[in-house]
Amino acid sequence: MPVLVMKFGGTSVANLDRIRRAAKRVGVEVAKGYDVIVIVSAMSGKTNELVGWVGETSPMYDAREYDAVVSSGENVTAGLMALTLQEMDIPARSWQGWQVPLKTNSAHGAARIEEIPPENIMAKFGEGMKVAVVAGFQGISPEGRITTLGRGGSDTTAVAFAAAFDAERCDIYTDVDGVYTTDPRICQKARKLDRIAFEEMLELASLGAKVLQTRSVELAMRYNVKLRVLSSFEEQSDTAGTLICAEEDIMESNVVNGIAASREEAKMTLVTIADEPGIAASIFGPLSDAGVNVDMIIQNISEEGVTDMTFSCPIDQVKRAEKALGEARDAGKLTFEELAIDTEVCKVSAVGIGMRSQSGVAAKMFKVLSDEGINIKVIATSEIKISVLIERKYMELAVQALHDAFELEKA
Amino acid sequence: MPVLVMKFGGTSVANLDRIRRAAKRVGVEVAKGYDVIVIVSAMSGKTNELVGWVGETSPMYDAREYDAVVSSGENVTAGLMALTLQEMDIPARSWQGWQVPLKTNSAHGAARIEEIPPENIMAKFGEGMKVAVVAGFQGISPEGRITTLGRGGSDTTAVAFAAAFDAERCDIYTDVDGVYTTDPRICQKARKLDRIAFEEMLELASLGAKVLQTRSVELAMRYNVKLRVLSSFEEQSDTAGTLICAEEDIMESNVVNGIAASREEAKMTLVTIADEPGIAASIFGPLSDAGVNVDMIIQNISEEGVTDMTFSCPIDQVKRAEKALGEARDAGKLTFEELAIDTEVCKVSAVGIGMRSQSGVAAKMFKVLSDEGINIKVIATSEIKISVLIERKYMELAVQALHDAFELEKA
């Protein structure tokens, strides 16, 4: 039998009614002849409750105990889902991470999957079991302790199972009905994409389109797992949702396929630094050591041996960045006149694999923004993406103008 | 290092504050030099919530999935307790049943413990760990599935660990401060016992003194585990609570040590049955098959080849008993004129190992009740117990009169 992986997130299994609804979807796929592996999250809110208790008990907690506690929510859902399927006369059983076993390294709280031996579950499929319900987000370390994969780990679990079982597809059921050309709350003309390439999805995921965990998309790309995102709250069909797949599986694509926007950005400028070899390392070394995720970087033209350095980072890392740079200065490793911080910025990006073969996208983007009177503060580009940092108040305007200009409302 | 087992029930770990309070008690024992095994229940209410979800999902549930779901509450408490101890600088870690492993048979929902290999935990004690926090109530079956031990299973877990680790004592922390001569809500003069013999505790436990699970007391008696019941809500001392121990460890004992009372009784009388060999089997066979726990039995004096048979059973099994006897009659396996049911009864019992060597206890009990004008409906005796079935409205009166007559308020 071909294997299908179906993953249901927290809102899709938030209560017994929703679990029943999800089970019906599983039933539809079983009826088509699939052996189904269902990956479940904890009921929505449960994991946060457990995380809260751990934090309150022990601010600097032992991650091994954190994992033992927070993994319990998924176990509850897995058992309830198996029972619900059995009530529908579908042979099903639950599996906790250690029972599969889903083997991880020992990086508690953010463990990496090392191996998923398919033998145990395949043996049960061979005996007539139709659905293996697996508690997502968890595994077992070489020491026999429970590990968790970090936030969004259930998506990663699902993709890893799809790879290990050579599944036909991995369907991620969530509370949105697919991946959009942009955030529909910002731009009414946003259109659901039928297909999107892994690379594009990766750029969109890391740029703030919160549909899928970046890590799960990376894994899907590496193992070429066809990934479908669809809503558990709408009627199912074979064309529902968005298929995330290899570039080769997409016949025709727009030059730009999506506009991503992120509010959570800050811009920092080190004013008057020496323009000499090693200066970049002396700035970004300490930032990296402090765990600051520096995103965009620009260096001004040098005048009389001094220059300015501007970079962006997530807004909640500003304090950490400030501290790291201050300490570097105090230690005599870095000199600058001033650290200018601008927390009133946002990042808007155009993404599309078509950019690889088509030029002029950047020029068009800059012109569109200029026509709207929006000043660009920082620019960064990759093979399939152009990002700009602009004033936050222009975010909606920029997204809408770019969506129009690149005609994203058209398929 | 000597090993001490400490068990905390649901109300003793109901929230983070109470877990901290329990952890402090553990700290006191660690400071005395013990290696401590802590057995924890789920936070109070959690298991009921999970059981409710399972029942709602699947009325005739798969007990394997039931176990996978309801065992999760203990895992949460175990992790939180380990973290709390770590915050107090006490080296601790949590263990789930399958990690120990606590091996059981495959009787899901009411599994029997088969083996607790002490090697894993002892190895950690050897490495400097001071406290092993074990999730109670759960184990692992030969098939590698999670099992639960049935209600009150955490007491049984604690005693089994004390036996497997040859612990000096097993302390059961609960919401009462010990075992009383009778229910203090019924009789104000009720006195806490410092010591009680296993056999007496067994009679009291099965007679309605809900302090400890019968099964855990049986296990403690078989392995001669010293069991102490004490409150987690009062200050600790070495003489706190009640020690349940072998008869030899009790220097001096009253003839009667406790008066137990149970409201949940019913009396059933089969009127006019044939007084012939095999008649008892034809009555109690079907009742046993139907899962009715028959307690006391009396057969009237036979007249003209017919007699009456009276028995008692828990009040919630009356319907089941009625059905079983009706079906036996319909199948021609049993004849009776009438089934008289009295649900307005209660059982009052006097318990004491001293009865073995001292006669006249029954006579005294009957006289006390007679002096109060209380009619005895059924009598049953064992070596260390005399039970009577009386009208329920006399329960308080009977308990108080017996408590006075046997001078139980005196140590």
C-alpha cells in the first residue's frame, strides 16, 4: 500500500469534536487505499500551559525535564485520535516517540532527528493496521531520555516520517487553507498559490509567512517530500491547499510568486567606524557570540578612512545587540562614535524562482516604491529574493503596490 | 545509602506551590542521608479529565489507548518535581514507567507489576543522584505498550518500589494525617493510631477507610514493607502519621483497634429457595460471573425443604445482581419466589488483631448495639473482624457506641 503522512496541528485537534473532524479526513484517505501515518500536535494551549509550568518552576530549567513534561500533550492527542479512528472501525494505534522509535541526538529542547526505523510500524501495517497515530514533536535520545524537536517540531516530525516511509505525500492540516501570494490581512487581493517551489517557500517561511516551520521545508527539500498545506476547517479535495514541491514539478511560474512582510525588524547603525580590514569581523563576531541573528548588512562609502555600518536584526534582539557592541567597545576591540537604533522599520520582500532567469525585477521593485514615495533604507538580495527595509508605517502600502505591480492576483 | 520511598498523591501535588512543599519534605529526608525514590500522582483532577475524554471519545475504549492517554498526567508531575528539586540544588531526575522499566503484564487498565529491575536507578544513585522521581500508576507491557495499574495504582507503585529497592520505609503522603480508630467525621472521639498491623489495615481498607488502596497494603504485607501514612499539609516529624507494619513490630495492641463503617451496602434476600446441595453454587455462580462482589452471606434455617438466602453487595451492583439472578431463573437454573432488596442498610465492623487471642468481642458488640435498640440484620466474622449489617440511619449511633464501648479513644 502507498503511505500517506497527514499532520494535524494544535487548532485542528483542539477538542474532541475537532479530533473527530480530523479523523474523518483520515478516513477519506484510508478509503482511497493508503496506509496512513498521522502526526498530531498537542491540543492548542496545552503545550503553552506545560511550558509555563516549567518556566515557573525553574527559570534555568534542565532541558531533559522540560522535554519530559512538555511532550505529554502530544501523547494525549495521539491516544484520543487512535480511539476516535477505532470508533470509525478503522484499525489504528498510537505511538509515542520512544515507541517508534524516533531517534534524535541529545540536544534537548531542540533535538535533531537522526533515524526513524520504519520496521515496527510497517510490521503493524502488514498485520492490517491502517493508521499509525504518532505523537509529534518528540523523540528519544541515545541515553533513553525523551527529547523534543523545538517549536513547530510536529511539522518536522511529519516530513521526517514521509521521508523515512517514502510516503507519496505529506499533508499538513492547519488553520489556513494554503500559502498565499502575500498576507491576506494586509492585501485583500492576496491569492492562494496551487504550487510553490521549496526554495520559494523557504524564503517566505523565514521572511515571516508563518505557515510552516523553516526546518520542515528544508527537510522536505532535501528528501524531495511533496508537502501539501491545507485547512482542516474546509472541505477537502484533491486540489485543496498548496503543494510545496520541487521546481521541476511546477510547469509555469510567475517571476515573483510572493510578497512577504515582517514587522519585527530593527535597524542599527554604527556611526563613524574605522574603514580597515577586519572591522566587519570585529562587529559581527561579538553579535554572533551574543546570539543576535543579523539579517541585512550595508556599509557606507568610506570618507577619510572612516565609514558607517548598518545592519538589521529581529526587534527583540536589539537590547542584546546593544549590550554586545557596548562590551566590545569597552574591551577596546571596537570603536564607534554612536550606535543609532531605529525600531520603526519593517522588511518587505519579493520572492520568486523566476528571478533567476529574468532581470529587471529589482529595478521594477525600487520604482514601484519610489512612485509611492517610500524611502528604502537597506537593500538585500539573493538569487530568488529582493528585500528592502522601509519605514514601518508604509508596510501595507508597499505590499499592496508590489502585489499589484507584479500582478500576483493573476494565476 | 539507605533508600526511602516517598509517595505524593494528587492533592499533595495539585499545583506548583504544593509540589514545592512536597519537594521540601523530600529535601529533609535527603539531608538525613537517604537516597530517595519519589512516586508522584497526577495533579488532582488531571486524571479524571483524561478519563473523561477517553470515555467521551470511545465508550467501549481500547484499554491500550486508555493507558497511553491517562498515564500522561503523572509524567507532567514527575518532571516538575524533578525540576523543583534541582532548584533546591538536590540532584534529581524523572523516570517514566517504561524508563525504569516497571514491567507489568498486559492487563491494560489494571495491570499487575511483574518486575522492577533496580539497576538503572541504582546506577544513577551511584553517580550522585539523590532523588529518582518516578511517575506512579504506570508501567510497560511485554509488548512495549504503556500500562496503568488501575485506580490508586500510585500507592501500589510506591510499595513495589520499596520492595524492589529494599527501602527502609515507604511514606505515603496524602490529605489525611494517618489512620484513625474510626472516621472522625462520624465520631469526634476518633483517635489517630501510631501503629496498625497490615492485617488490620487490610480489613479497614476494604471496609471503607479510604486511606490506602487494599492492593498496596497486601503488597506491603507480602514483602514486609514498612508503610507510613502521613499528611503533606502538616509539619513533619518522625512520629507523624501512622505506621502500618507487621504484627511483631507492635508492642501492645487493643483488642479492637478500629471501627469501620460503609454506607454503600445493599442487602438482597432470595425468598423460598430449595434447600438442596448445590443451591448456593447456583446462586453465587451467576453473581460471580456478572462481576458482583458478594460480601456477607447468611442462609436461614430450612423449613419443609425450602429456605431463604440473604447476601450483601455494594449498592451500585444491585441492578447487575438482579439481572444475573433473573436470567438464572429464566434459564431454569434457579427457582425463588421473590427477590427482596434492601438498600437502606450499612455495614459496621470492629477490627483488631487482639481478637485472635481474646474471646467475647462479638458478644460485647452485639450487646452494645442491642442496648442502643439497633437490630442486626446480617453478621459476618473473620479472625480479626466482626461485621454487622444494620439500618443505615443507625450508622453514626452504632459507630459512636462501639467506639466508646471498646475505649478506642485511649491509646
